[in-house]
Amino acid sequence: MSGEDILGQLERQLKPYRDQVETFDRIPAKGRGEEEVLALLESLARREEPRWRQGYASGAVYHGGEEHARFLAKAYALHAQDNPLHPDLWPSSTKFEAEVVAMTARMLSGDEVGRRRRGAKVVGAVSTGGTESILLAMLAYRDWGKARGIAEPEVVAPVTAHAAFRKAAHYFGLRLVEVGVDENFRADVEAMRAAVSEATVALVGSAPSFPHGAIDPIPEIAAIAEERGIGCHVDACLGGFLLPWAERLGYPVPPFDFRLPGVMSISVDTHKYGYAAKGTSVVLYRSEELFHHQCYAATDWPGGLYASSTLLGSRPGGLIAAAWASLVATGEEGYMAAAKDILAAADRIKAGVRAIPELKLLGDPLFVVAVGSDTVDVYRVMDHMTARGWSLNGLHHPAAFHLAVTRRHAEDGVAERFLSDLAACVGEVRHSPPSDEGMAPLYGLAAVAPGELVQGLLEAYIDVLYEV
């Protein structure tokens, strides 16, 4: 199947949906009534809602429940006009952001920093999501390195580190040195040690990694960074609001946070297992010096003095207020209870996958369940699961897919439905001929085609998404 065939298939999948709703390719000459507009919005929401609400999505929706969602909507509405860029008008925004940073830092052992060095404290900012948090951290390390005379800073990361690190290297002119992983998909520590050069400004570890849910050996990585006098960034965007509670519940969670002296920065998403509204995240630093390399100030601009702590200037204060509200309302007890339910559901799902002879778990994950196979085409299995309503994440190198377990999967019967459908789909794949429909041909093409060909296909796909 050619790239053009796959692109045409994607277009056909989107076309019926777009044909069923009214299209706007220009501003209406006369505005529609508010009730009419709200009715259109509601119809679209109702159409998309069943799949994620019934637990068919891998990750994507980290929903804290109906009452919690309504609560966050009220919190956002109260501060919808707020903009932290203007603290004189909205000083509450500075309160919310500072306290979200402080609460998140304390959860990740930030108080240990002050105990070790008097007057020291963890600092940081609220961003619009995990990608921005990672971009900000990499920007800070780049400029930290340049301030020390490193003309072309390098960052060393495992190949399983989030794609946002590649994006940061692309945007900021960093050289990203990627190393392999071990049989459990954790970063190869000795390969990372060997990759450190005079131009290295930071090492990266994931807690856990997006593809396979593996927690990299952060203590060893942080020790190398401390020994070499460079940074160690922990990407805990996915697990930062779950792993601390998993550790308290007795699950095997190695140290990954500011308890480790070599850990200089952490990214962690409040809008995932922190149950805040999309999109908010937090980026934290062990030192104000490093944090200041993230910030920007203009002292001689004709528009006046300008200072910003993130990539954005104006920021959605309502989302920051909602993140603050989520943390304060959920509390440690609420996060512990949610983590207990999620991890129990993940345990049931992992046991169920192991019971299907054709499938295998990749690594030893806690709550991101990556599934591969030596006997069936897992991409075709994923396509059959898609036909049953599931939205799973396809993985490469090796071929696999994963389910990031959330509170939706912990509800009665959802994990069991997943396993029942998965077993049935494996049987269907074993007894049915290959098809040109679905995502399997795209993933199969990406595995063997030249990178520039696949990139062109993805760029064309993005263009399709923006067609009216």
C-alpha cells in the first residue's frame, strides 16, 4: 500500500464527520445566536464523548470524574479573563502559579533541597503542557551551557525519551545524542556515560517513558550528571502525579525526584494524573540560576519593560486557577485513592495480557501497558481494536501498542472489556487475511520506508487536518 493510498484513507475517515456538521470558512456576516452556537458545540461534544467516557482511550483523557470536571469548569470561569502577564491586574494568578509550583515541588521532594543547602529552594513555572515544560528545560540548559562557553551544547537521552526532546533540539539548535535501552526498555547507563562529552550540558531520564512505561535508572543517571558537573533532567510528565503515591502504596518505584542531588530539573504534568484541565504542566529547577536561563527580559524595548518566565507572553490564567483548584480539592488522600485504583486496574490488565499466548508485555511497567507479539501482527490487532472503539497508541522499534491506564479503566468492567476485546481481536487477526484498511499499513510502511518519505507523509497528514 502506497503513502498516497494511506493518505487517501485518512481523508476518507475525516470526510463523513466533516460533512455531517456545518462548515465555517469565513466569519459569518451576522453572528449566530449564542444558543445556536452552544447547541452546535454540544452536538460535537456529545458525538465524541462516549469513547473516552467509556474508557476506550489510552491516556488522552485524565478525567477526575463528573463532579470534578464541573468543579474545574467553575474554577476556570471565575478566572477566565486572568492573564499572569499583568500581575497588577490579576495578582491572584501569581498566587495560584506560585502555589501550584510549590505544591508540586513538595510532592517531588523539593523540601530536601532546602535541608541540604540552607536558603536553597526548588523554583519553576506553570506551562501549557509537557512539551512546553521540556522545551523550557532544554532552552535553560542550552543557555546555561553557552554561558559557560559551550558553543554547541549537547544533551544525552535514551531513544525512548519523549519526542519533545527532539523538537527542542530542532527548535533551539541543540545536538541530541541518543543512546539505546536495555531489555526492559530502560536507558543504558553505561552508554549514557560514554556519550558524555565536553559539550554535554544535560542527561535525560524518563519516569516513566511514554512508549513502554519504563522508569529509567534515574539514580545512576543523576550520579553521572553530578560527577561531571552537568544537569540531569527527569521527564516525569506522565508519571509525576502518580509515582509518588505508587511508592507510598508499596509499588517498586526507584527514587527519581529531588531526593537525588544530581537531579537538577523535572517536568511534570498537572493535566494528566493531577486531574487539572488541559493544558497545564510544571517545570521545576533545583536552582534559581538555572531557572533564570529559561526566562526572558527586554530592558530597552519601546513598549516598556518586559519579562516572561515561559515561552508564552499572555497565558490562560483560568487554566492555572483550575490547576490550583484541582490540587487543593483532590489532596493527598484523593491522589492516593486514585493511584490505588489505577494500579490495581493495570495489574489486572497486565495479568490478562500475559494470559493471551500470542501476546507479550514489553518490559515491566507499572501503568503504561505496552503489548508486542512474536506471532501476530500487533498493528493489525490494534486496527481490530480500533474497529471495536478503542483508541490505542502504536509504537515502533519494536512493533507494539500501549494502553496508558487511567481512572476510566479502573471503573467496573472496563479492564475486563479491554481484555475480552483484545483476545477476540487476536483471534480475528489469526484467522483473517491482511487488509489495506486501518493504520497497520501506515505503521508497516514507516518501519521500512526512508525517513524523509514518512516525514513527507506526516506533513501531508497535518495538511489534511487543517482542511475545512
